[in-house]
Amino acid sequence: MAAMLICAVTLISGRRAGTPSDPSLAYHFDAPASIWEETFPLGNGRIGLMPDGGLDKETIVLNEISMWSGSPQNADNPEASKSLPEIRQLLFQGRNDEAQELMYKTFTCGGLGSFGGGSYSKPYGSYQLFGNMVLDFGASEAEAAGYRRELRLDEAIADSRYTRGGVTFTREQFTSYCDDVAVIRITADKKGAVSFNLSLNRSSNIDIKPEWQPVCSIEGGDLLFRGRLFSGTESGDSPSLTGMAFGSRVRVLLPKGGKVTSEDGQTLSVSGASEAVILCAMKTDYFGDDIDSALGAQISAAAGRSYKSLRKRHVEAYRKLFGRVDVDFGHDSAREAMPMDQRLNAFAKDHQDPSLMSLYYQFGRYLLISSTRPGCLPPNLQGLWAKSIKTPWNGDFHLNINFQMNLWPAETGNLSELHLPFIQWTKDQVESGRNTAQVFYNSRGWVTHILGNVWQFTAPGEHPSWGATNTSAAWLCEHLYTHYQYTMDKEYLAEVYPVMKEAALFFVDMLVENPNTGYLVTAPTTSPENSYILPNGKKANVVAGSTMDDQIVRELFTNVIEASQILGVDSAFADTLAQKRGCLKPTTIGRDGRIMEWAEPYVETDPHHRHVSHLYGLYPANEISVTQTPELAAAARKSLEVRGDESTGWSMGWKVNFWARLHDGEHAFKLLTDLLHPAISSGTNYSNGGGSYPNLFCAHPPFQIDGNFGGCAGIAEMLIQSQAGCIELLPALPSAWKDGSFKGLCVRGGAEMSATWADGKIIAAELTARTDGEFFVKDLMESPVRLKAGQTWKYR
């Protein structure tokens, strides 16, 4: 084999719109969905659909990424900073239970906070469904034959097809990535056989008073749907609809004849058609839009195009993102022909379905493309898909891993621009975070805790046992710097540097010396959501210093120092950070051979806890390494072995990445099989265990999208790593993937890589620089090579 350098320009582009869909990038069912977790998720980064493919009646859940109740609130607690010295004194005296009790009285947010995850009518708010579109085709005594519904990931299009009464009906749905409307096409192979009633509602999992329902009306032949959300009250008073306004406009086009009428002023009735094209625009006023004007403009623009044109434009725009990456672990045509529910059951028995793993990876990328886009909001706990008004955990942004995990696939998965909404959201928290830092800690800089919403909530949560974690802003800033490492964009770095600097400034002021050890610690804090047993036998969560905090703050200080050197600014501040960084407790191995989770050798109350926060330094950070810190890596391995594999879906997704970083491909693969295990069912309600629902949504349970993104990122981490100053191919390749290939995965330093392997060994590889730089591929290069943007290095 030989490596050679050639000059070429590689364009980042995807499969062309006219190219046939790849059947291995699709999955299907042979029956309508019986529950929401069997429906197909469609989205264009702002709006979403989830059609159930029903026969007599199809319900399509509608979503819009900014559909949030609540409103900005004053969550200040003036008593907090007054009690801070006493809380710290109690912690340093080992009276942690008393410190936690005092915090419950004095060191929580003002107001109700997240209201235990039920804040749909409170100021904190909740992400909610937009509504439901119901297509009522009428009851039929005829049996349906040949039913099939399918989601094609490489087109972002869902369809259903069946024959009934001698007529074949086809429905096709997508959320246009180009024209920003939902498009639904219904056809029949018999003239005039398409008839249905179309209505909209917001029925959900809570009682909705009639006066709270949106108002439907007919204007110019279109169905309009207008309403408002709760702004929220802190008291028990009945909530008022004074919050965010929202609206939808639906138009039905009949290009081959038929009639559209409305007898009740709230429903569109289609009769005698051979083809119907439904256009649905959705908006809120969150971004300041005039809803009626925006809806009218969107519908009119889309209605001016044929269905063929709308479809082509959508696929072309979508594939520019999705088509950048290809992953191939092999194929099993028999398994690929199975409906997904049966396919998951078969895989659970023998783990023999190589293309299911590549499909799952691409499904994660599909979900990211579908749930965020530049200029919009980042994906929340539900992505952008919610079926109810009272969404689990408010469908918010949990900042002690879950929100961050949502963006783990972005950079390596060649979707770097989809990081931008997350980055903008982070920047938007700074002003509120400055106030929180001052009010609660008497500190400069900015801080946020575990809770995040669209109203810039940065205060501690209402329960210190989980809400006292104060390193979330620092963790968010890890993403800001990671985006720079993959793009090498100095203008961007200069733009986000002040955000990173102020996050570091908070810890310059907030860190306090532990008189028992001499180390600087975050106090009070937690190791997210875990608890431990004190010598007096009591349980507590709050501590003075945790391993995760030390690792995150150390990483933040390091990144800010590096950024200041790259930009040639703030050398004195960088010196201050370096000095304080040296006073943080190093990641420490306990007497049991595991990484210590807290500064003290406490015994955890739940050895198998879902959070593995003390291994932040292993992933996503780079403090623990098989090659550079082998003793810490061995201790991390033991920590994971004791923690165990079985857990919530997102936790198993995280563990895939841990084992990949430990270069243990077999264990990482085993966790992927756990992640793809069918969620345990009870009747028709899939809600009792971690794993995957039939539509491949990750089961926390209930559905939480971070597990999908964690598993997706983990697969990429098994194939390529670049965090240690070099590029490593196949660092955690399992025997199940002994032959395969990938193209388009990205690495730090600003490059894109492709590789092919056989029997576990690389037989071909390419690296294309996106920016001028020096690159080193471990085991394939004798020394680093310097490339200009557009140049490609090849190994054959």
C-alpha cells in the first residue's frame, strides 16, 4: 500500500434529487400505527408531522419548534447569596445534609421553577404539540389489502399505500426543506375516488376547556387555525391565554378535478377527486412574525408550484445535508424486507443485521436535520416532535447532559451548520446568566444550571438535589469551542470568545478553597442527579466539589486559554485561568480502583445510576485517554463495569461513546444492541423499558431524543476519532463490522474523511482539507502532511 498527495477540490454535496431512493435507507410497517411511537417523524428543522397512516381516519400530529407556553420571569432569590457562606461552611464541616436542607429553604429559584416537569400552564412553560390534522375518509366495510407505509430517510418523505374496494390509494407526506410548508398528497388509481373531511384540533393528554381551544375558520377557501398559549401564573389561579400566539393555514388543491367545500365553517370537505394536495403552513409569533401575513405568503408561494416541483425542491435541498455521509456495514436483504417492529425483534435474538446499524446512524442524522436549522431553535428533549400539551419534563433543554447530547452527531456527522442554533441559544442565555451569577453567587461572568427554556431561565432549579449543578454554561461552551475545532473559523471564534470568557470569569469568582484539602471547588454543587451516603447514614446530593465539575471547569479554562492565544487577546486573564486551573483537584482514582465521583470517597446510593458524570473527562472531553492516561482509562473502565450497561436509553447512548473512547468495539457494539432492543411493551403501550420504540425513537422511557443522538454519535466515534491531536481510523471496530466503508465523516482541524476496510484493516482512505492545515492519520502516515483547502490526501 502507498499513500500519495493529489490536488483536487471536493464539493460537499448529496445525492441528487432525481436519484432513486436507496432502499437500505428506509424502513416500513405493514399496518397503521396503533400508538404515537409507531408513527413516522417528519420535519424540516422548524415544522414537523407525525402521520399514523390510518385507514378510515388518519391523524397527523403537527409540530412547530417554537411552540412554547410560558413567558419571561423573574426567578431571582435575594436570600440565596446571603446564605451562601453558611452553606459552604456546613459543607466544609461535613454536614452536607444540613447544607442541603438550608438550600431548600434559601438557595432555589424564585417562583415555581419547572414545576416538576408539569409547567405547561406556569411561567417556565412547556414545549407542546401544535395540533392534530384529522383526515376522515369515512368507514368502509371493504378489507384493505397490501398495506405498507414507509419512511425514506434519504428523501425525508413518508408514504402509505393500500388497496380497498378495488381502488389503490397512496398518500405521501413531507415537510418541505425548501418551501417551509407541510405537503400531503393523496391519490387513487380510480377517477373521482378521493373523498375526505379535513379538520384541525388540539386534543391532548389534559382536559382542554372549550374556551382554550384554538378557533377554526374558513377564509378564501382555506382552513385557518388560530390560538394562544398560556403565559403562566405562579399562583393557583386559572391560567390565561395571554402567551405566544400561533396559527395555521391549510389549503387543498385538486389538480385533477373534484370539489372542496365547507358546510360548517370549520372543516374542509373534498369529494370526487382523483388527487388532492394539502398544503399546511404553521407559525408562532416567537420570532416576531406577523402570523397571518407569513402564513398567507407561504401558502400562496407553495400553491404556485406543482406537486412535482415542491417534491423535487424539497428532496434537492434536504439531500444537500443528508447525502454528505454514507456508512456501509453490509446488507441482509431478508432483514431489510421486514417491517421495522419485526426487524427489531429479530435483531434482538441474534444481532445479525449489519444495515440496521448503518440505518440507525443515518436515522440520527435524519432526526438532527429534521429538528433544527440555522435561524431556528435547537432540538429539545423531544427534538421537535410532541404529541401532547403536557410534554414529559416540559420538553425543555436539560443542561446536565441531555441538551448537549442532542448535538453530539453534528460535527463528525458533517452537519456542522446545525450546531449554530444551539450556539445562538447559548449566546442568548448570557444576559440572564449574568444576573443569576450576581444574585445567587455575588460573582461576575454568567452561569446557568440544569433547566433551560426559550425564556432565558438560568436560575437554580426548584430542587437543589438536582437543580444546584452550576457548570452547565461551561458545558455549553465546550460546544462553542468544538465547533471552532472542526471549522477552524477564527472569525467565528472571535464572536463566541466573549461568551466563553464570561463563563470562565464566573468560576474565577465562584471557586472557593476547601480548607480541608486546599483545592478550589465549586460549592455548592452536585454530581448530576446522583446521591451518596454520609457517615451519619443520611443521604445527600449537594457537595463541595465533584469530579465532573473539576473536569468541566478545567476544560473550560484550557479552551479559553487556547482561544485567547489564537486570537492574541487577554494574556493576563489567561494567566489567571492557568493559575486557578492548577488548583483544581485532578481526576482521582479511589481505593476501589474506580474514578471518584465526588471530592470525598462517598458511597453512592445507586451504584447503577443513569448519569455517569464523573467520566465527562473520557467523553465528551479528552482528559482520560487509553494512550495518554492509561491508569485513568483503566479506572474509567472499572467505573463503567460497576455502573453496568442497562439503563435509560440516553444513558446507554452515552456509554457507547465511553467504550468507543476506551477502544473497546465489542462492548460499544453490545450497548448499541441494547439501545436497539425493542422497548418492553405492555399491551399496546410501549413505555416500560429503555431501548427503541418501533419507529426507532429512543425510549428513556418515555421517548427522549437524546438517546438517538447519543447512539448516532457513538457509531461515528467507533469509526473515527480526532480528539487526541491525530486522526485515528476504526479505533473501536467490532467484529460484526469486519468489512465496511464510510464517506464524509469530519475531523478536528477542518477536514473530511472516507475509508474502506476489509477484515478489519484499512484498504483505502481519503482526507480532504476544508481549510489550510496540518493533518496526521495514525498508522497510515509516517509524518503529518500539510494541505491547502480543497486538497485531498489518498491512501491506497
